[in-house]
Amino acid sequence: MDAAQVRRWIAGFEAATETDRQAHRRRGADPAWSIRLALSMIDAAHHGSGGRAVRDSLRETEAERVRAVWARLRQRLRR
């Protein structure tokens, strides 16, 4: 592919994205579809890991920080 072909290819993707955005605006939100998609992604991740929980130490560390902040906020509210 040369540069002009790549630009046309990208322009096609951008046009399709804009068409999708306009269609979504006309249809409005679909909560049932969103939930189905989220559950399907969770299921795909579960199957992709062979059913094992994938451990991510960075994510777990961040989750612990968030829990600590919430715990401090709850303590302040109780005072």
C-alpha cells in the first residue's frame, strides 16, 4: 500500500465511525444491549484465561488504594 491508499483506507474507517455515531444518536441508548455486551466481554475474558482468574498486581494495588481512601472517608463521615 502506498500513502494515498492508506489515507483513503483511514478515511473510510472514519466515515464508517461517523455513520455509526449518527445512527446511535437516532436510536438512543439501549441498556439491555450494553448489559449483554458487558456480560459477553466478561465471559470472553473468563474463557480466554482458561477459567483462571488473571492476576494483575498493579491493578490490585490500585484497588487497595481506592479501598483505603473509601475507608478513610467512611471514618470521617462517622465522626
